Amino acid sequence: MDISTTDILISGGGVAGLSAAAAFGSAGFDVVIVDPAPPITDEHAKGADLRTTAFLQPARDFLDAAGLWSRLAPHASALQVMRIVDAGGAATEPRVTRDFNADDISSAPFGWNLPNWLLRREMVARLDELPNVRFLPGTGFSKILTREREARVTLSDGQHFRARLVIGADGRNSPVRQAVGIGAKTTRYGQKAVTFAVTHNAPHDNVSTEVHRTGGPFTLVPLPDHEGRPCSAVVWMTHGPDAQRLATLPEADFDAEATERSAGVYGPLSLASPRMVWPIISQIADRMTTERVALVAEAAHVVPPIGAQGLNMSLADLSCLLDLATARREGLGDRKMLDAYHRRRHPEVMLRVRGVDALNRASIAGSPTLRDLRAKGIETLYGLAPVRRGLMRLGLGARG
């Protein structure tokens, strides 16, 4: 039996897995990355991921070191202001609107927004530049056997690899996590997210807007202009059956409902992309490591799409893991390194999963009393400048 050798084998070719391959490859490690589905890097191709991802400030240095930021920056839309709107109740006008401006804490924007299909295109191009990285699209993880000194991995096409570290970046139903017997706790909200892009008359002025109303937030995130008109990506969280209804509405009816649900913050909205529907859950793995294996991204934690926390938590995983790996390369993937990774990340991940869970439950709130408390909370937090600045820093990844 032929067995190939590598420093690191990554299962998962999504944005997190590709970021990991670029980062560890740029740091000089030999990397193999596998995924059963080839990445779709054309927005017009069938199955393209038309969602967008917001990278917050702390992600930029990590992406820069991985050789990715120079590729992504020309396509990125800056997020200068995060606007919170409470539109609870029957009124179609906002009840409370408060802006959290990055100028209060930094000379840089909060972050930058990019389409997921484009992220994959640029990340795959970066991997092609790295001679120590092998990307095997169309080939998946199959089995793993771990020992104190190495892991032996079998791929779906029968290839075998020895690796000092296996990284599970293969999603919320992670085959790696299941293969090594790590459990996960899942919370379901009865929600789904409808994702799409819209054009509108009013400029977004690099403002990311969350409109809170019963059922979940309606979030508009800046994109470059589309056909000469201001454009935003939208994540519309609502009850599951309603999401399915919205996904099949005639376009004119959908535009009208989306405009009403946005509280008219940018004027009439016009659909500018296909609609996609995604389930909303929270999930956290019981552990982030076991012998020779580390879990990152949605293999380790899933949160509702609020406050751009999901991928930025994932990049924090990768940054921590990379720091530990480069600090003592001879110990790559050993018990000391992986125990340190679990100790550093798991408490922080649990805190953020619980925090986003609480925000989502507050946004879902349907009773008049809870809606009024939500609106009052937004006003109070904004009015206390030290608290406001602290919340912004926490949202960017600072420890509380």
C-alpha cells in the first residue's frame, strides 16, 4: 500500500479550509487539502454560493500573512458603520435607529464584505502559487486512524496519507468530527435564512444595517454597485415555513415584502440575484481536539448569522492554531499543542455561541413587552459611550 506523507491534511474546501491551506502553506508547512466537491468559482455557475462573508478587522492581518488579502482587497466593500434598527410591532417605520461607527475605536473600517464564490476563486488561485500545498478537489475524507506520533487518513479515492496534524474544516456535519467520535450540542430555532442581493435607490454609504423585528433580523450588507445602482447583500431570518414561502414568491411580490421588512431604510428594494434558503442553528463541539486532530470553523461551532461572527470565529481558530504550530514546529499536532489549542479557543467559542444565541432569541421576540425591552436595550447600550465602544471591540474579537 502506497502511503504519502504531509505535515497537515485539511478536510474541507470551503472558505475556512481554503484559508487554512493558504495560511499554513504560506508559513512553510506541507499541506494537502481535500473536498468531495470541486469549488465553484463562477457566480453564474450552477450551485454557486451567492452568499457574502464579512471579514472583520482582526481577519485582515491573518489573510495578509496567508497571501490572500492583496487578492481580496480590490473586490471588498468596506463596512464603516454598523446600524441597528428596531422595527418591532405593526409599524413599518423604524422605532429606534443607532449607528456604531468604526471611527469611535479605530482608523479602519469594522470590516469588508465579499461574495463567497469570489472568495473561493481567489483562494484557489493563491493555493496554485504555493508549491508545498496540494489541493485535491473531488476527493473527500473517508477514514482516520490516529497514533501518538501521526494520523493515517484514507481518502474517498483510496489514497492514503500520513499526517502530523489533521484539521477538520468540513462543516457542521463534519465527517472528521464524526470519525473521531467528538459529539456536538445543537440548538434549533425553527428559523431559516433567505439570502439574496438587492439594488436600491439610496446609497448604502458603507453602512451594514440590521433591522430587528419578530422572526429574526433582516441584515443588509454593502456590495459594489450593480448595473449602476447601489447594491446590498441580504440575510433575511424568519420562521422556517415563511422562508420557504418567500423563496418562491413572484419577484414583484417578493420585492414588496422585502421593502416592507427592511422598514424602508434604503427605499424600494429590487431583487438582483437568485434566492437561497439556509437552516439556522447554533452548534458547539464537545471538544475542539483529539489525538492528532483539530476542529475549526463549523466543524467546531455554528452560530446564527448575526454580527458577522461566524467566519471571523473560524479565522480566530486558524490564527490560534497557526501560532501554536509555528511556535514549536517539531511539536506539530502533538498532545501539548492540541491541548493548548482547546484551552485557548473552546471557552471563547462557548462564550460567543451563547452570546449570539441570546441576541438571536432577543431578535425573535414577538410579545410587545419583549419587543419594547429590545428597543430600550438598544437605546441604553448606545447611550453609554464606554459600553458602546466596549461592545464594538468585543464584536471585533477582543476578549471581554
